[in-house]
Amino acid sequence: MPASPLFAALARRRSVPARLLTIPAPSGAEREALLAFALRVPDHGRLQPWRLITIEGAALTTLAARLAERLAAREPDVNPARLDKERARYAHAALVVAVVARIDAGHARIPAQEQLLSAGCVAYSLVLGAEALGYGAQWLTGWAAYDPAVAALLGLGAGESLIGLVHIGSVGEEPTPIPRAQPAAHISAWTA
């Protein structure tokens, strides 16, 4: 393994399940630095095709309740245990950041896919930055990320989509190790 401490830290990176997160989350200057770090991503044409919405405190409880209501409306026969799980999903992390892609689908030079990928990099940078600061994080999507009513609830406008909700907080307990991808199974060499 390369000797770089940065490389070693990145090689150990892993998501901490949201249910294992607790208070506190980054605050003050540390939080501002994390959010600024997350926006330093590849951005062809400097379009800045993303924005962030922070959700914390009582707003997390409200969001959980509203999402459970929306799920019940979408799926009238939903299992009550699933609704309870939805309500509890936002009870652990001290901070949730909604990452929003702002896509200009008709841009003359920058394809929509590149804009979307840039927004995805923002979400991943939040995870990396939180871990670098000593916190845990998990990037979640699920049904809510693709639901138009949830997009409206969060105030998304035309051309915007929810990339995911990044849960950030202190690590309450260490997550169970998971097997990692084996490079040989995913890497090939192109030859002319």
C-alpha cells in the first residue's frame, strides 16, 4: 500500500449506517468547512449544478413524519412496521444534508450526465469530509429520493432532483465490517 496517510485513510473509508449515528454532528466553523469542502468537486464549465439543504433538530422529526405520511399515501396497504422504520430513519444522525442536482438539460456544451455526476460527487465528498473530521456518514436514497411529492416538500424546483440524503453524526457504535470489491473482478485493460 502507498505510504501516503491520505491514501491510507481513503482506503479505509466506509459508510456508517444511519442507525449507528448519534449526536453531535459538525457545527460552527467545522460544519462550514465540511460544506465548503463538499462543493470542491469536478464541475465541467463551472456550472455549479448542485445545492445543499441542511436538516437538523426538530426539522428531522418533522421530515420523518411527513415522509411516513407520504409513504402511507403512496402505498395504502403499507406494513405499519415499515412506517415505523420510516419515522425512525431520521432519529439518529444529528445532521442530514439533502444533495440536490440542478440540471440544465439544454446546455449547449455540458451534457446533463456530467452535471448529474458532479452533484453525485458532492454527496460523496460530504461522506469523505465527515469521515476526515472524525464523524460517520451514510448517503441514502430509497423511494423518497425519486418521489415528486418529496421533492416538492423539500422545495425542489424545475430541473432539480434529489441525489440523496447524507446522514452525518458521531459514530455510536462501530459498524460490522463488510466485504470489499475485489479489483480483479472489475478491472480490465483495453488493448487496440
